[in-house]
Amino acid sequence: EEHTAEIVEGLRDCGVDLLDQSRTGLSSVKDWLSGSVQNGRLHFLLKTRERKEMWATQLAEHEKVREYLSAELERFRNKRRFRVLDLYRSSFDPHQEGNFDHHPPAHRYLFQAYA
């Protein structure tokens, strides 16, 4: 209860960039499916130079979105997902052993952050 706001803030800090990149990636896939794939069969048969250039441009944009999402996912896996543990770190600090002023949140918050 008293730690709920801290846990929510920790989750927000560690996941907001990943969620933004995921939203961008899903939007890119939706645009590709709604435009390129549905209209692509006819345009692929026409094989004009402009059409090929447009496909190459769209492919480069989708690759860039994929690279950004992949990089953000890697940052999340390596650094940001551990931010929710910051509230618990002081309880494992050997210099804070006798200090009862700081109580870490209940472990259920950690489980909820994991789930």
C-alpha cells in the first residue's frame, strides 16, 4: 500500500521506452499489412521502377523500426528490467544491517512486477 506508488513508478521507468518502441513496431506492421500486402500483389506484377523504389524505401523504414525495437528490447533485458529491484537493494546492503528505518516492500510487489 505504501510502496504501491514506488513500484508503479519503477515499472513505468523500466518499461515505458520498450512500450513506445513496441507501439511503433506494431503500427509499422499494421501499415505494412494494410497497405503493402493487400495492394502489393497487383503492384508486384506490374514491376515498375517507381514501385520497386517505393518497396525499397518501405523496406528500409521497416528495417529501421525493427532495429530500434531490437535495440530497446536489448536495453530492457540488460539494464532496465532490474530497476524494480532498486527498492529491495538496501535490505541486502551489509552496511544497513542494523538499520530498521527502511523496510523493503512486500515480496508480492516483486512478484506482480515479474508477472
